[in-house]
Amino acid sequence: MTAGKEEGLRTCTKGHEFYKTSDCPTCPICEAQRKPKNGFLSQIAAPARRALEGKGISSLNEISAYSEKEISVLHGMGPKAMSVLKSALEENNLSFKLN
């Protein structure tokens, strides 16, 4: 191992060892295990999923109680995630709350 790699070695609370160069404490192994197998949450990246979970949002009905702007400003919510959410809402005859 190189010194640079050793410096980035981390261990999560579940004992998984992983390398990170950023300050992000999230274990990629735990995140992969937590990722839903189906539904709209399985189609968005982990940061966007965590942003919704942080607001207590786990369903499309709950998302529809928020405006597009309220969701888009959440940390981790990028254009791709917003596109997935819009499509999922439309497919279920739902929409973001109007401002």
C-alpha cells in the first residue's frame, strides 16, 4: 500500500474497511446494503436518498407535500434525482406542491 492509500483508510461502525479521499464519513459498503431494491428510492443516488430520509420522506405521497424548490435545495439533491422524482410523481398521478 502507498502512504496516500493508508491515510484514506477508514473503518465504519460495522467494521467495514474502505478508502475515502474526501471528508464524507459515509461507508460505501453500508450504503450499498441499504439501497432499496425497487421503487423510486432505488433510482436515485445515495446523497439524494439520505437527504429525503433526513426530512422523514420515504414515499411519493410525502414528496408531493413539498414544492419542487423545497426538495431541490436539499443537500445531495441534484438534477438527475429531481428528474427521477418528477417522473415517478407523474407516473403515480402526483406532483410537487405548488408554491
